[in-house]
Amino acid sequence: MNLERFIAAKVIRFSRAQAGYQASSPAIRIATTGIALGLATMILAVAIVAGFKREVRDKVTGFGSDIRISNFDSNTSYETVPIMVSDTLLNELRAWPGIRRAEPFATKPGILKTATDFQGIVLKGVDGDYDWSFFRKHLKEGVTFACDSAAVSQDVLISKILADMLGLKCGDTFLSYFLHDEIRARRFRISGIYDTGYTDYDRLFVVVDIRQIRRLNGWDDDAASGLALTADDRSRVETLGEQLYFHLVDKTDRAGNTYYVRSIEELNPMIFNWLSVLDINVAVILVLMMAVAGFTMVSGLLIIILERTRMIGILKAMGQADGSLRRVFLHIASFLVGRGMAAGNVIALAVCLLQSRFHIIALDPSTYYLDAVPIHLSFAAWLLINAGTLAVSMLMMLVPACLVAKVHPARSIRFE
């Protein structure tokens, strides 16, 4: 152990001894508490916002897709102008680098009616290649249905909100009415009930066999409202969307329809603009918390320097250089920062674990699209927060440590 580290260790032990074995001196407690609370707040802010963005995006893409290809003439309603989906186009898209899945879908607005009530709905038609993982994750009762047999399935998935509103349960049947030149009625059977917590979509979508919508609209067997594409890497969705847009811009289907490629951000600009604002909030929190933690450390180290003024004077009188004394207090600061960061990590990670397991803090799904505060903390984000806190704290410690050079030996030895 070198001289500076030895003196720093003695100072810390003496401060502990003064306050007893179970606590440190007030200066050390204040400094470490500031670091711990600041770091815990930063980790929790990043984890909550990252979790919130991931959960909301998962639900939006679960009902839709990362990238959608539709008819250029389609409007923004769920009553769409179809495109003709050939096997050649499907195989080309499925082989496209960065695209994991490509599935046809169709939508059709209608009215769900029971003996006592009715509700506006949108049928979302899927085919036999549909990936059910999203709805299976949120399935509360029953099972998903198969739509790859020769017979058109009469089964549907409805949300828990719709089931509760209309008094329906698994196995029940209901009538739905649709307008296409004339009013048409279809009877469906509920095979499963899902609940995503995204109330805007839950109260709207009923999942059916795509062939039901084709029959209602009088479409050919290869017609669909569009193609839903799932990307391997969400960070590349915008890039993939641009590539596909320019690749398909001059192509048409067998009916002469032009393809229109849009990403999930373009389809839901209000939601994703709102999520982008959260990044600004996190940046503000990080800056404020680092400033608070840093200034708390500065004040704590200043108090320790004032408490050790006589010691500084004696060491200077014995010939210890200013640079060596600065390193003594930087060692003390590093101990305090390390201790505070350890406590902050324990607090933050414990809260993250408890919230992710037990959903202690609940939310109103109608406002936040989620029923509990979400948590998602990547190792890279955790490492960057810790590294940034350590770097900022130690840089700020250089200011009070430089005050050691201002201490005059003769005056400081008489200092009380």
C-alpha cells in the first residue's frame, strides 16, 4: 500500500471510529447517500423509460407489424383497397435481408351484436402462416384457432374488454354485421379471450380467419389489405422500410395496384413522437441527478478537508507535497463514490427486480396503455450509467482536492 492510500484508509477508519462501528461520520454519510440516491434514480429512470417504450412498441407492432405494405390507394380507415399477394412477392420478401416474417392480413369494420347490446369492432384477418406468439402471450382464456384447413374457421379471438362489456365468454357465439353494398351477417364462435392492456386496440380488434373477410368483401383468394413484415432488428426498421419502398415503388400487382410501404413509426406518428419525448425527460433526469450527486460529493469532501485541516498542516510541515496530499483526498473520494455507487446499485436493482416480478406499482391502462410500471434494463445501459457517474464524480472531486494547496502549515496546525 502506498503512502497516500495508507493515510486515506486511516482517515476513513478514524471517521468510522468516531461515529461508532455501525455508522460513518456525518460528512461521509451525506456524501455516500447523495451518490446512492442519485445513481439509483438514474438507473430506475432509464429502466422504466426503456421498459415503457419496449412494452408500448411491442403492443403496437403486435396488433400491426414493423413494416406494412398496402395499396397506395388505401385511405386511413380499416375499410381497405386490397392488393394481390403472389407467392413470388411473398418469397422475395421473406428472403429479404433483415426481414424475419412476411404475412398477409386483412381488416374489416363491423358491428358485434348480442341479445342485449352491440359494439363497433374491426375484424383482423390472418392466415395459416400467422405468428400467434403475441396473442398467446396475452391470452387469458381459451386457445388460438387454426386457419390452415380447407374449411373456413368460424372461431375468433376477442379481448377481455369486449367480452366483459357484452357478457361473452369462451365457447359463446355472436352475430356481427358488415356493410358491403348490402348488410351482411356472420356468426362467430369465441375460441379465446386476450387482454393486452392496450385498451384502444383491445376494445376494437377481433381476430378471425382471413378468408372470412375475403368472402365478406368478395375478394379473390390472393387478395389482402396488406402484408405485415417483422424485422430481425428493430433499430433497422426505418432503413428496411426505405429500401423496400424504393424497391417496390415502380412495381404493381396483377391487378395493376401500386404498393405503399410504411414503417410502424409512420403508421402511428403520435404514439412514437410521444415516446421520443420520454428520451428528453430521461436526459434531463440524468443531468440533474449527476449534478446533485456530484455537488453532494464536493460538499462532503470539503467538509472532510476542513475536518482534517490540522492533519494537512502537520503532513505539509513534515514535507509531504501538495500533489501527494491531493491524491490522499482523491483516494478518500474514490472510497466514498464506490461505497455510494454500490448502495445505489443495490437499491435500484432490488426495486427493478421487485417491480418486474410482482408489479407493485400499478398504472391505469386507459391512460398509459400498461397495467403496471414496466422495467427493462440492459447491461450496456447499466454499465454506461455507472461509468458516467464514476467519471463525473471523480472529475468534480478535483476541485475540492486542489484546495489542499491553499492550506498554510503554520496556521493550520493552530486551527481548531
